[in-house]
Amino acid sequence: MLSTLVYRSRASAQLTEEGIHQLLGAARLRNKSIGVTGVLLFDGVHFVQLLEGPERALDGLFDTIRQDRRHHHVVQLLRDYAPLRRFDGDEMLMVDLRGHGAEEASAAILNQLKEQVDPTLSDDRVLKILLLHAGPGGAALMAESDLASEWRCVAQPAPAGTGEHLLPGQPYQFALQPIVDALRREVTSFECLLRSSTGGSPEQLFDSLTPEQRYVADLESKAFAFQLASRLKIEDAKVSVNLFPMSLIGVPNAVDRLLGQISASGLRPSQVIVEVTEQEAISRLDAFGAAIKQLRKAGIGVAIDDFGAGFAGLSLLAEFQPDKLKIDRKILQNIHLDGSRQAIVRAIVQACTAMGITPVAEGVETLEEFCWLSAAGVRRFQGYLFARPALNAIPAISWPERIRELPGA
């Protein structure tokens, strides 16, 4: 099967003319031996390369490319399949963009490629991406992040007196995980993640219940979350709880009951954020909208959880415009390597900025993810990189910090 790959990377050091010819010569020999053709574009800083060949050969080649220390920030822009090659008869065509102004770059590429490409491919998506990222607007499409090797995480122990708090016979437990402004080293809120009476997953709790019972249990459990937050003396940060959208609709007087729980715990409505999960469809939008309005009138914050992995997506965002938007882990995983995910997240961040919504990156686990997301404008984070959930307790937090070279090093 003929496979196509487009990637972009940044040179680790300035390449000499001899270095470029050596690189291209070695690539041509290697690629010819495995049946790979394509085009390499270089502007003096960035490489953009299109590769075509057998799928297995391309997989192995790209693994080798990613490990090559002559460049870094290797980002896959596109992976596709095609019935025929766009570049044939040459193991690797080189287009040198150095010395071209921004407006001349696209023209230079087109002039050098026009005899290599079938005219019927003028609207070809692969070539569009190649030209877009190598052209004058390419830099604006990428977030040039720090290298993860320039950062480290430093653990900070949990404050005294924030260990496990659990009432005897309590029917619900909660695991707390912080949402942080990493660069300011501030905890902005603690998400209270529902657990069963034995500390098991929410699925263990809800599997044996009917939908009606599930919504009642979902709402009832929040009283224990608020009590736990009060016992742990969470005052400077907000308390975030998850609710099924239908819990706000299917349980009579749901918002009033929620307000009663908050008051009974000694918290204020302004300390609470309700995260509405996208994991189920909302069947009554009018009633849901009325519930959201009631939450806001009471001073409770609203967030959309798991954005990008559920049912409502952009329609829910456009209709209700929450205070916070939590971008799902499935979109963010290995985002530093994936151009498609990067494009989506940059668009989400831009939309949030335009609407005054705070984006939160969920499930961040690596410094590479953190560095890219920070460069893309994300300031709020949640995930194992910073803290794992702690059952009925406030966890220790690890803070990213830039590694500073010692004098004389």
C-alpha cells in the first residue's frame, strides 16, 4: 500500500552548504533502497518533507527521522494513502528556500515542483499542506515550544493537615486532583472525582443503577464532596464537581438542592464550579439552558468537561459559553508530535480567547505536552505531570521549572 507522510521540524544547528548536500545525498541513497520518494524543503531553519512509499518502509523511516539529532520538534502534519506517487523518478527532490523573501517562498516551491507533479493534483490536500507549511504563513501555524530537556518537575509536599479525611460508613468517596496555573505555581481549583464507597471507579458505583437512580446518586454525592472540601479547609482555591447534564434536568429542583448542599457545608456558591460532562447527550436543551442560567445567577461557575470527546462539542460551546473549557486528554496526548491535533487545539484556544473562556488542558502527563501547550497559550493544566488524584486528601504537587545552568557550567 502506498503511504504518504508530511512532517515539519527545526534544525538543531545552522547547516553549512556541505552539510546540506551530505544530508540530501545520504537520504537519497537510503530512500532509494526502500522505495521511498518525495520532496524536502528547507528555509535555513525549518525542514518540511513529503515522503511517499510502502507503508512499512515509511513507518521505519519516520522512526529513524525522529531520532536524528540534527533536528528537533519533529511534528507529523499529515498521514495519508494514495493510488499513485506525486513525486516519481527521483529519490528525493530538494527545494532550497534560503534567500527567498516570505512572498517569494511559495512561488519558488511551485516553480520547482510544477514539472514534477501531475497537473490534475492541483487541488491535492497533501500538496496544499506541504505548500502551506513551507510558505510565508507556515510559521504562524506552529507553536515553537521549548525543548522538554530544558525543564524539570520539582515535587512539593502536601500541606500539613491535608491527609485523608473519611467519615465512617460514607456512601461516596472523592479523589482530589488540582487544576494549576503551572507558571505561577498556583492551584486554581481542586476537582473532586467521584469514587464508590470502597474507593472504586464511578462505573462501579453507577453500573447497578437505573438512569433515574444514577442521576439522583450523582447529585446526592456532591454533598460529600463539599463536606470534604470544608474539612480540608480549601479556601483559596475553588471546588470543582462533575455532573451529568441530565442530573440537572432529571432530578426535581436539582440546582436548589445543590445550593442547599453548598450552604450546609459552609462553602459559598462562588467557590464552586460545576463541570458538565460531554459523555451523554442532552435531550432537553431548553431545560438544560434554564439550569445553567440558574447556576450562574447563584454565582456558581460552569465548565464543559472532556471537550472534544463527547456528544455536544461545538454546539454546546456556542450555546452556553462556559467559564472554563476542559480539553480532553484524547486530543492532547502526544500533541507535540501531531500537527492535526495541534491545529485543533490552537483553534480551540483561539476561540476561547475570543469568548473570554479559560481553556484547561486535561490529562497532561509529560513535559513535552506541557511545553507545547504552554507555547500555544494554555495556562491552566491538570494531569499526572502535576499531581495524581489523592483519595479524600490533597495530593502533593510537582511544579515544572526551567533548568538553569550553573555559573561556569
